[in-house]
Amino acid sequence: DLTADRDLSLLPVTQQVLAEVEQPLRITVFHYRGTRAVYARLLGKLRDANPLVAVELYDIDRYPERARGLGVTAAGRAAIEYAGRRRVVAALPEESLAGGILGVVRGRTRRLVLTRGHGERPPGGGAEGLGRLLGALDAENYRVDVVSLLDGPLPPETEGVVVAGPQHDFLPPEIEQLAAHLAGGGGLVLLLDPGPLPRLGAFLASLGIGLGDDMIVERDRRVLGTEGLAAVVEEFRQGNPVSHPPGKPIESGLVLPSARTVDVLAERPGIRAESIARTGRGAWALRDLDRARRGVEPSRAAGDVPGPLSVIVIAELTPPSAERAVGRLVVVGDADFASDAYIDVLGNRDIALNAIAWVVGEEALAGERPAPVPEIPRPLSPLVLSERQARWLLVGLAGIQPALVAVIGLVVVWRRRRLG
């Protein structure tokens, strides 16, 4: 498929989901008059990818009883039936339909918990929230509950816990819950912005993972609009399940707008941890967060550490008994990248969703996803420039271009006066 947006092919995620369909599966889409073609093309690709898939399209105004019989109450919805199970989902975009197929094939919904009570990113309400991430998770067959770990044990059947940008540290009982969940075979994703989190840091240290008390600056390759504070990540470990899932590698980089270092300290018995993403050599880890925010030049004399710097670590906890599941952990030194303001920049969306899919054992959902049409203003552009390139751009836009206009104007005035 050589089209610019690969419009002739299904997403890798959808292809993986369809590979799990082993019995007849029926997709019935209801649409308004004149919009049939919008859905027919996608349904045709699904049918071609797996002969067990049967598709039907109906005008909801002409067949309202059929729609009600399948539980469909509005146009643009699809009823998916498989092995006696039925689920109604949005027929577009493609990942929503893929999530619905996965739901009826598996017969259950993956359950996640988003923690609260420590200044974490809200589930919605502005550019700093996680509304777009949670919307994508809902489309991919996840149920997300927002809970406080101090209110009691985790909800039954919780498979993954996401801690997104806490501003205050967790209390010992909360740390114990996270540790027990992980040791029991659960998944845990920690998105940790720069700032003091001593108890979480000690918890990670017990697993052989170091949480840096620093902030990364990258002035050689700055992302336009970030004043050099964003970490640009293009170096990923080959074969890792988050950025390089089997046969479906993420082809774009990652932007961490406000990042700290996360690295492997030492081996621990029963724990396999590895760093999977690093910045370039031009990045620095500044020990003093205030110096980083004020734009002070990094220096080895001040204890600053030059790149490459590790920013993402994954770990598996191998149980002593084969009867217990393996606990999985992903630690990212930033939470901004998954917020509404930045999630659609470069490969941020794919990395965030792949990390969650891996910790809950849902490898079928790992892979690249289409970039949705932007719906909110973002504070940056994904254009990455070196310091030299940024200076030349400034000179060209603020100096050379106005000078050329002025010269052309002078030439025009001179010629007019000369010609009388």
C-alpha cells in the first residue's frame, strides 16, 4: 500500500484482532441515507482479510425495527455478533470497530484503574487531562475506573493500574497495594513527571529501577515551542514490546515535554528489567529543576549528566511458581506526553497505548494507529530543530525575508522614478 495514509490497508492492530476470529462473525452497520459508502469500504477490507467475517449495511430510517432488535439506537453504530455474544460499538473509526470485535471474541472487557488523590492528571477537562487517551482505551475494549487506593482494595478483576503524573507522593499503604498488585500478576504503568516522589522512588529501587531526581533539557534538537525542555526520543531498543512489537514497529519518535530520567540500577532476583528508550547525546539531565526551568546552560561541574539518557524502563516480575501470572511494569519519566495537548504528537499515542496493552497482556492491540484529526490547540509543533537550524530559521524569517521585500520595493521605486 503506497498511499500516503495507507488507506487501502487495515491497521496492524485490526489485522491482529481479525487473526483471532475462528468462528463466523457478523457485523451489521446502520447508517443514514447517502452515507453507505463511508462504511462500505472499511467493511469490505474486513471481509477480505478474513472469510469468516460477514457484513451487512442498512439504512436506519428504512429498517428501524431491525436496528432495535440488535440493540442499535442511532446511525453510525455497528452490531457485532460472535459465538452467541453481541456488542454494539461505533462503526468508525477503525480502531473502535477493532475493539468491538476483540470484545466479542474475548467475551469480556479489560479493566483498568486510574489512580487519584495525588494531583494526577484528570480524566478530562482541558489540555492537561487524559480525555483523549481514555477515549482511545474505551474504543479498544477497556473499562477505566478512577479510584483512590486509600478507599479500599482495587476493584475486582483489575488487570492494570495507571498512575499518571502524581504531584504528591503515595502513602505506604498505597505503595503496598501497588506492590501486591504487581506481585500477583497485575500490570502497572507509572507516568512520573519531574519532582520529588521519595516513596515511589524507593519502591522502584527495590525492583532495581532508578527514578532520577532531575529534569531533561535538549537544546541541540529542540521541539518548536518547548524552549529546549522537551526530550526528543528516537533511540529504541530493538524487539521491545512497547515501541517495537513483533512485526509492527512504531516508525515515529517520541516527544516527552517535561521529562526525568528512568534507568535500570541493578539486577534483582525474579525481576527482568530493561531500558527501551533513550534520548540523543545532545540531551542533559539537570539535577536542579529550577536551573532547568530558568534555561541555565548544563554543566558537568554542576553535576549535570550528558546524554544519551534513559527515559522508559519495562520490567517483568517472574513468579516463583508457574501457577502465578507474570507481573508487568512500565515506567515513563513523563506524563505530559499522554495528555490531550501532546498525545497526537509523533508516536506519543502509540507508545502510551502499547504500554498499557503490554502490561495487561493484550499484545494483539500493540502497533501503530492512525493519527486523528486534531480537535484542540496544542502548545507545540512536532517540528524538531537543532540550535543552528533554529537560528537560521529566525534569521531567514526575521531578517532575510523582510530585507528582500525592502530591496524589491526600493528597486521598483527607483525604476518608476527613472522612467519618469
